Amino acid sequence: DLVRVQELAAPDVKVYGIPATRIAENLGKRMVLNIVMTGFFGAISGVLKRDSLHKAVADSVPEAFAELNRVAFDAGFDYGVKHLASGAIELGEQDPITVSE
């Protein structure tokens, strides 16, 4: 489910992992894994506000899929917030292929 990182390009690079496919499948539609990832990236990067990303997602999907995509976004964002706060998703050089859950 997770892409495994074998070597880091530089010692100051941070690598994060999320089981996006599994989360999307648990929501019933594997096709929303990109929206799960959008939420996750938004949470770990802090580049854009959650509400701004929510609006961008809502504006980019058909109305019939708006609720599913909102839930997918929230699942990814919440996963990022929860695991970033606990330190569980940042992977170190000693063990670059393990993600705590």
C-alpha cells in the first residue's frame, strides 16, 4: 500500500507516508485516493488553509461526488494532523520504510 523509500536524496529531506489507497477503499471508492493525498499534503505542509483546499476540491469535482470527495479530503487531512502531531509519520534515516500507525 505504501511506496517504500530505500534511500533519501539528502539528509535534510523529510519523507511521509500515508495508506491513501486503503483509506480510499475504506470510503468505498479507490478513485478518491488523490483527494485523500490532497488533504494529507495540506495537513503536513501547512501551505494552504484547510478551508481553501476544501473549496478547491469542491470546485474541481462534479456535484454528484462532492460529499465523497469532502469526506476523502477530511480523511487525508485528519490522518496527517493526527500522525504529524504524534511524530509517527516522519521517517528517519535509520528506518526509512516503516510507518507507525
